[in-house]
Amino acid sequence: MSTHPKLADKDTAALADGPHATRGKGNPTRRGGLTRALGYTALVLVAMLYIYPFLIQLATSFKTDADATNNPLSLWPQHFTTAAFSRLAEANYPRWFANSVVVALLVTAGRVFFDSLAGYALARLRFPGRGALFAAVIAVMAVPGVVLLIPKFLVLNQIGMYDSYSGMIVPLLADAAGVFIMKQFFESIPVSVEEAARIDGASTFRTFWSIVLPMARPALLTLTILSFQGSWNELGHFIVSRQSPELNTLTTGVASLVSGQLGSGNQYPLKLAATLLMTIPVALVFFAFQRHFVRGGTSGATKG
């Protein structure tokens, strides 16, 4: 059997070059490994920019006042002490923590419920002014929260809710961002699922509560995390809605520490110990639900 001369020449050249034929072009696998290594190194360096201040906060919480003043960037206390935490326990910090827990849990539950109802109504129900109402929700998202502080104070004072738990909680029970998130997610759920429920005789609320809401679990978890974090870290609203020290939350209480109400001097260990304890609940909630948070944040991007 005869062999084509051009094919024979190519085979001969390949055999002559041997395994070193692609050396001049470089090894793709080696280049890919080097690129990944450089990428991971860059990510670690960027992560350290965010982790390093937290490590300073953690170390300073266990320092003495003199050590924190003389060595503010040191990551290891010269004299390890828990005096800052003891002073917080003797102060009203446990009461502040309890107030924050109560307010954050109630606000989170309210936002999940009311934002879901409003989002479902805007996504599925047809009524006059629906488009204008949704435009108003979008417009509210563009208004800075600080602009509303004085109107909030005036309204709460006028209706007798100022300086009370209800005044701290009720105005935060719904927010425009949560309504927008839930509306976008509900629109991604097929309408045929609800039509089947209506054929079986389910009411609008029963369809929402028993059929649609369980399908919106990723969005609900996202809204839960954002609501808890937002209400836990809220400061401006709590400043204008209360004045009694007994109603201090962690944000207003820590603000009083920063203003020096518990003594003179820098008091870095006391302040950073207070903020360290304040960040723990939010961090635990976020890390527990971060997988669902990412999934829920992108679920409403496409419609099913």
C-alpha cells in the first residue's frame, strides 16, 4: 500500500522533533498554574487589607489603656487583660445588647412578612396605580435616609410613639429595597403554578402563603440577612426615636462610649471590645447563610 508523500513528510518531521516540539511555544498547563498562583496571591493580599484592621481590633480589646496608646498597631498585647470586657459588663452593655436583639428580631420578622406581601402584590396583582406605586418605591430607594430623620421625629412625637419600643420598631417594619427584591423574585416564578392553585379553589393570600412563598426561600433568606444586618447596625433612626438611656441599643450605646461618657482618655480597649462584641451576631448570621445569600441575590436576575 502506498503512502501519500506529504503525510509521510509530516510524520517524519513530527518524529524528528519528538516530545520537545512544543517547548518553544511554552507549556499551557504550567502557564495556567502560574496564573492561578498569582491570582491567589493577589486575593490573599487584598483579603489581608480587610482582615488586618479586625486583627488590630481583636488584639486591642485585650490590651491595657497604656499599651493600646503606645502600641496601637501591635497584634499582640504586652499585658493580656480582660478589663475592658469587665467594664462593659458593669456598665449597661448587657441591656444594650438585649435591646438590639429584641429590635433586630422583630424588625427582621416584620420586614420579611410585609416586604413579601408588598412584593407579591406588585408582581402579581393588577390594580389602578400599580405602576406609579412601584415607581414610588424605586424613588424612596434613592432618598438618603438622613433626609427622613427629622420628619420621623416629628411624626413619632405627634402620634405619641416617641421614646418607646414601638417608635423604634414600627417605622422599620418595611423598606423599599426589600419590596424590590421580593417583587423581582416573584416575577421569576411561573404563573402556571398559581393558576393551578386557584383552580383548586385557593384564595389569593392562600396561594401566596402556601404556594409562592415557600418557593421564594432564597430571596427570603437574602432579605432576612439584609434586614437583620440593617436593623442591628441602625443608628440614625434610634437617635431620633428615643432619648431614655434604658432604650439604648448597641449602636447608640457604643456611640456614647466614643463620645467619652464613661471616662476620659482614649479608652481604645473599651471601645474596640464593645464593637467586637457588636459584630459577632451579624458575622454569625452572614456566615451561616452566605450560600443562600449569594443564590438569592442572583435568582431574580432571570425569569423562569
